Amino acid sequence: MPLSPDRPRNPGAPTPPTPADVEAAAKRIAGVAHRTPVVTSRRIDAELGLRVFFKCENLQRTGAFKFRGAYNAVSRLDEAARARGVVAYSSGNHAQAIALAASLLGVPATIVMPTDAPTAKRAATQGYGARVVEYDRATEDRVAIGARLAERDGLTLIPPYDHPHIIAGQGTAARELHEDVPGLDAVVAPLGGGGLLAGTCLATAAARAAGVTASGCGVYGGEPEAGDDGKRSLEAGRIVRIETPATIADGAQTQFLGELTFPILREHVTGVVTVSDSELVAAMRSLAATTKLVAEPTGVLGYAALRRLAERLPGARVGVIVSGGNVDLDRYAALLTRGA
């Protein structure tokens, strides 16, 4: 079933992923990626009037869901491509994920990172053996830099979200969530470039078709107010581009959805909820106080969105993907004590 019948693709363009690709990715990453736990809190359930199930991707390898897609993508390269190496651009979590996946598979990795990327994420990326090339987020184009390096050095470019193997790999988090918690009424996930949310859509479609979850199970995205390009794109019916948003959710400082992620979201997403930085801090504090989970600002976009959605879903069983926990501890402490 075509995902975007009114947007014909150029010959040779990547084939959009399907629910079957999520299944294949699950087999490929099995035993390498962690099957992360699902955590609940009676206090949060009582506060929101829901049954909430947190899928803890902050406990994934490299501290975020990104490892799923990264390993799925790098592991599919042929021997020649592995020998030449890979290049990726990322503010942190995709960088770490590609670096670790490449290290595990013996593949050289180059990562293009902004100069203002969190120190902990840059250090971890280098610690996994990757070469880091820095750029100025405000004045330089990371996509162009990555493309130049790929062409010059013969590297395989693996973008952070608009890639079929990345999307399929990210969808395995929601696939596990549906297996572990059957009968969900809704799933909420962070929205930046759309890789995680698109994969969640595909996994949820498969769960509905298999009768694992409610036939009307909705999929919602949580997005920063300052970076609402996803919400605006779905409302406009086309990809809307914005300037780099100023938000503490550094993993969602994307400027536009992908050519692959947008049509999947347009077909499957129930709604997108935008949240302020102060709401992200409140969600981080709530998780820490009730579940003892440390999550980064981007990681709680889904939970912060659910706190706004709760009145529309009374009594529902809702899965929330906590996408990452890579936050500098000094910054984390400052955010929780002083706010955004």
C-alpha cells in the first residue's frame, strides 16, 4: 500500500518501510539491543486518570532508542561498504548509536556534530571510537557536510531519521511495548524528525492488524512548542521547514520532517501535541520522583504530551516511549532545581 500516492518518488529513491520491515529489524537486533523494561507508577496513574506504561528506552544501549535503528542500518551494509565506513550527522543520540553499532561491527565511523552538542554525548561518541567533525548549527548545514564527506571518502551516509532501516529499527521499541502490554488504547512518542514516531506508527498498525492491541489504538506525537514543524506539516499537508528551534529538547531541534517519515505520519498519526520547555522539566521531575528514572528533555516529550492529553483519554491504557536519558548530570540538576 503506497504511503504517499500524491508524492511520486524519484527513481532509485529509498523504498518506504513497512510493518514487515519492523519485524525483520526486530530479528536483526535481537540479542544486541536491550529489550528495555516497561515501568508503571500508581501515583502517575492516579494523577492522570489513566493506566500509563513507560517503555524505558533511556535504559537502551547508548542511553537512547537510536541504537535500534543504527544497528539495523549498519548491519545491513555489504562487506565493501563496511570497509569504507559510515558517516552520520547528529546532536548526540544518533551519533552515539552509529558510533557503537559501527564499533561492534568493525566499521569506521565519522560523526558530524554541532559545536553546542551536550558534552556527555560528544564524549560518549568519541569513546565508542568515532571521529567527530564539528560544525556551527547556526551557520552551517550538517546535511551538506555529511554529503561532502560521503562523496569525498566513499562513506555510506546514514541520516538520523529519514532512512528506511532507521525507521524500521526504531519501530521495534513500540513492537516490544505492544507485546509486553497488550490492549493499549494509545501510544505516545517524541517527535523530532519523525523516525521514532513513524516506526511507532508501523508497529502499532501491525499490532492492530494482529489483534494484539485495541483496534482503535491511537498514535500521538509530543513535540516542542518552539519546534512545531511536525504539527504544522500535518496540518498543512506538506513538509513545513522552520529555523532551528530554541528548546532544551536538543534531540528535537530538527527543522523539518523527512521525505519518508512525513507520509507515514500523515497516514497514521492521530495527533501531535506541543509542549513548552517548562512542561518538559515538570515531566522530568515527575519521572524522577515517582519512577526513579533519569530522562533527558527530549526523552520526556511523549510523557509531557500525555499530561496534556489525559483529559481526552479518560481511563485509557497508554504506552509512553521514554526515548532517552543522555543528559549531563550538572545540567539535569540545574533543570530540576531552577527550571527551563
